[in-house]
Amino acid sequence: MAGFPHRMSKGAILVSGGAGYIGSHTVRMLAEEAGYQVVVLDNLVFGHRDALVSEGVTFVEADISDEVAVEEIFSTYDIDGVVHFAAFCFVGESVTDPLKYYANNTAAPMTLLKAMRNHGCDKFILSSTCATYGDPQKIPMTESHPQQPINPYGHSKLMLERILKDCDGAYGLRSVRLRYFNASGCSLDGLIGEDHEPETHLIPNVLRAVKGEIGSVSVFGNDYPTADGTCIRDYVHVVDLARAHVSALNYLESGGESFSCNLGTGKGASVKEVIDAAEAVTGKSVPLEFGERREGDPPELIADPSLAKQLLGWEAEITDIKKIIETAWCWMNGAQGGKYRD
Ligand code: UDP
């Protein structure tokens, strides 16, 4: 349990969407390093049962909107806090089917909040996103940046942030809303990783192209106003993200007040730099083509992560893009025989 303080309460932590990408890494850290009893609620629409690798983790296969299942969890286990990941995250799909996003990302978590209220559980950690800011007006972005999302995905998360603020004011239900920048990488031992279907993210697609699983990776625009013409993003390692959730829980357990904060490294890498780093890590060239800009992609997104450091004592440790890609490559090649597909 190195690195984390002694548990202050004995209850269990409910992790919704705990079989997904960031969820599964957080479950592992909560269970294996921080000594929590963990109950995972996941409908396995995008999650993977095999991503739950820690002993002693309870798994409930159900949807977060299933009031009966949620109530049963709260009546069976002494749930002391909720870490909420379960959400849809495809920006393009949110534009073509906004109701799907508002139903799942905004309305469905009400079930969790109602159960928390009924059972006196007052700690909630939200997986939120820099997409709640919309187009950047100033880089790096601080938490006081205006929140004007440019797609329903960002709106669906921003509304949940708003609901959480109101729940604090009305019921004393405290929350930490964590706004991730670009989640990336895989567990350091290669046991669990990033397995989206469809996969839209840059790093896994670059590595899939190297492996020949897809013909090539398309670079979405090379005429942006950046040094090399490609978009710059703040890639933050999934293990660092997982640690932030544990720190946020510890913070609320110590009586901390609700707040929202960015999770990023504070530095950016361009698409071209990611590709160069992938070539250095894999020793192979990345088959690529230059395509059109993807709609809604701002040239640059970089976090100012200083609030997370100030309030949670958190800062990203794995900040070298090559190291991040190395962990993803290790998992994709099943270094531990751990790669799952279902
Ligand atoms: N990108 C790209 N080709 C891809 C996927 C992504 O050029 O196949 C670019 C995308 O335009 C963005 C960056 O890579 O500038 C990161 O995109 P990703 O989808 O990984 O994360 P996002 O920033 O959309 O959350």
C-alpha cells in the first residue's frame, strides 16, 4: 500500500464502468495498492470482464440506470464512495445521436446519486473531460477557463458536473470532478490496457498500423498553426490518472470540499511527435497518410495541472511520450499474455 495513506473508513468503493479502460486501471490500484474493497458495476457494453485482474474485486454486471441493481449493491455492501466512469465517449456519435449521450452520461448516473443519498454515501469522483471547456481561449487551460462545449459529449459531462455541484449544495454530497486531457498508455506490467471497439484514438491506431492490424494511420490535418502543422495534445498516462482517483477519494475522506480539476501533464506532443516516438519505440516505420482535419479538433489542448497538485498532491509521473507509448506497445504485444479481446 505504498504511497497511499491508511484507509479512514472501512466501507467499499463502488466503481461504475470499472471494466473499461481508465476504470480497470483505477480498480486495480484501489484494490492492490490502496487496500480498498471494490465493487465494480459494468454492463460490459464496452468494458471487458478480463480487465478485472485483482483478487477480491466484486463484479456486478448491470447498467447504471438499473435502479434495482444499484439499490441492491447499496443494500448489500457498505458503499463509502463512488468512482464513476460508466459513460459513452465518442464525440462524433454524440453529434449524430445526442439523446444516447444525454441518457447514458447525464440521466443514468442519477440512479447512483439517488442511492448515495438514500444510503448516506457522500463521496463521488467523476470521470470528466477537457471537452467540457470547448475551444481553448488560452493555453495552458486552467479550471477557470470558460466551459462552452462544442459537442453533446462535452455537454453531457458538463451537465453532470453541474448536477454534482447542486447535490453538494442540497445534500452535502461531495464530489471531485476530474477533467482528463488525453488518457493514454497501459499498465506498466502490460497486464491491462486500452481496448476500444471501434478504436478512434491516435496512439492505439498508430500502433495497430505498425502491427499491420490496420493499413495505415490517417493524420487528421497537417496545416494547423503549430510548429509541425499537426495537432498538439496533452497525453496523460492511465496509471497516473488512476492514482489521481485514489488521491481524490483520500481527499474527500479527509473532509475535503468539492472541486473540479484538470488532469494532464502540462506539456503537449503533436501528432507527428507521437508518430516519431512510436517509430523510436517499435523500431518500425508507421504507415501513414495525410487526411483532412477532423471536425471539432482544436490545434492545441494543454492542461494547467497545478490545481490537482495543490489540492490532491497529484502530478503526472510518466510524462515522456516515448514511455507512454512503450507501455501501450507492451500491452498490445501481450508481454504478459494479458491482451484480451472479446
Ligand atoms: N488523430 C489523428 N489520427 C487518428 C486519430 C487521432 O491524426 O487516427 C489526431 C486527432 O486529430 C487529435 C490527436 O490525434 O489531434 C488525438 O486524437 P485522439 O482521438 O487520440 O484524442 P482526442 O484529442 O480526440 O481526445
